[in-house]
Amino acid sequence: MFRLLLVLIVVALALPLLLEGTRSPCEALERRLAQAQARSTGAPGLSDLFPAATPEASGTGMASAAVAEKYPDLPEPAACYIVYYETYYQAIVGG
């Protein structure tokens, strides 16, 4: 049971990084937010403008604002994971 829980945690931590092709959860969140913003405005995907490996520091821009507003007491990477999964869930249920 412990091994299964450990595997699920590792998969949950790795999934945003693999799906978005980034090295930090905040970069993955920034790409997800940029894609959502591009879809809502009807503009071509902003994520196409990002290079494959973004060398920026994690938590810059939109991701920092989103996590600081929603979860000010959590460390930034943990809050980025939470907000990333919230946006992922909202995209699935359409809310």
C-alpha cells in the first residue's frame, strides 16, 4: 500500500512537468495559464512562442500572481502544483 501511494505521489508531481515540458511546476502553470488565456481571447497559442526549455526562474509572471493571491501561506512550488491541478480540473469539467 505504501508503494502504491508513493508511486501516485511521484506521478502527480511529475505529470505537470512532463505534459508542459518544463523543469518546475511554476513554469508549467505559466504555460497552462498562457494557453487558457489564448483560448479565451481567440489568439493563436501563446505557448507556441515559448522555447522548448524556458531558462526563466520559476514563479515569474502570471504564476506568481495566481499562487500569491490564492495560497499566500504555502511555498510557491506547492501552490503552483495546486493551482495547476485546479486549472486542469476546471478544463475537464468545463467550469
